[in-house]
Amino acid sequence: MNEKEKSTATRKSDHIRICLDEQVSGQGVTTGFEHYRFRHSALPELSLSETELSVDLLGKKLKTPLLISSMTGGTEQTGAINRRLAEAAEARGWGIALGSMRAAIEREELASTFRVRKQAPTTLVIANLGAVQLNYGLGPEDCRRAVALAEADALVLHLNALQEAFQPGGDTDFGGLLRRIEEVCRRLSVPVGIKEVGWGIDSDTARRLTDAGAAFIDVAGAGGTSWSQVEKLRQSTR
């Protein structure tokens, strides 16, 4: 294992430890859902048994429109987490997106930590790579490889500019990414989407991404894990 591979594996382990042991939820910011209320219907005029929540998404039918979004992978511990999440997704009829598969591209023996088809044989599985890695040597062929390794139905490219800026040794060349994303969307045979990691995607950026060929957008806005806080804590404990 070279230094780059060691760094990736160590970072994944650090992330899990910090998220389990520290306060990493976004502070002073919410999802904004508290500003909305559903209008109650006192006379619904239907049977609850007739209520249908299923939805078709990326060629798969989900029992409810819920997705376990990207979290982790690349170490023995994180592989166990992915398998358990996949079991839950299959049981509930939800979709699941895997964590960044860069580790498996660097070291194919780590691919097993992302292989969840045994646990989720019928539901939606989405492979994942960092969009910024397209400026650091990864290309459409690596994206195809990630999809094949995970036996995935789609690929999501995550945008994490702020996290990379805070991350020691982060990859911070974000220039020209839209053109590279467009190439991946054009050359892959499965749907390619885009997600953020906690800071959201504004409407103008979403439009540019869909114009470039993105099949779906995971806004991934505020209200959950703050990756800038995770990276800040990671620096303080090194």
C-alpha cells in the first residue's frame, strides 16, 4: 500500500470515528422544513389501504420515495456498515447510494466493501465518485469501473468543494469540472447524477448540471452531518 492509499484508508476510518464520537451536526442551521406544514384533510374520502407511495426512480421501483444517501466505504468496518444499510434498503424498498468508491479504484481488493448486491438484490443501488477526482486522473473508464464493481444501476458524482478546502491535503482544483462531468454523462450507459455533501445545490448550478446531462440531483443540503466540522476535528486530533 503506497502513501496515497494509506491516506485514503486512514481518512475513512477517521471519519467514522469522529462521526461516532464527536458533535458533527450542523450548528445554527436547519433544513428549513420547520417553515412548512401539511394542510390536514379532515375528510380524505379514501381508504388508507389504497394509499400508494411507490415511485419509479432510475429504472427501479421503490416502495417509498426514500434514498439512503452516500456515507462510507473502503475499510473492513465501513464495508460492514454498507452491507447493513443495503439490507435495510432492500427490506424497506428504499434506494441506497454508496460512499465514495475512490478507494476501490485505487485498490481493487477494497471493492468488496462496496459490493452490496447480495444484500440488496432488487432495489436501486448507486455507485459514487468525487467529481473533483476528474481533475486528478480519473475519467469515464474509472466511472464505468465503479459502476461495474458495485453492480450499480446508476452513478452519482459528489461535489464537496468546501470539505476538500478544509481537508488536510484536499483536492482543491475545481476548475473546468462541468465539462468533465458532461463527458462522463455522455459516455456512460447508466444514468449519472450529482450530489452535494451537506451544503446544497442552488437552482442555477442545478440547471447547468442538468443541461450538461445529469439525470438527477441530490441537493444534500443543511441539517445533517457538517463535513467542515468533521475535517476541523480531524485536523485537531492528528
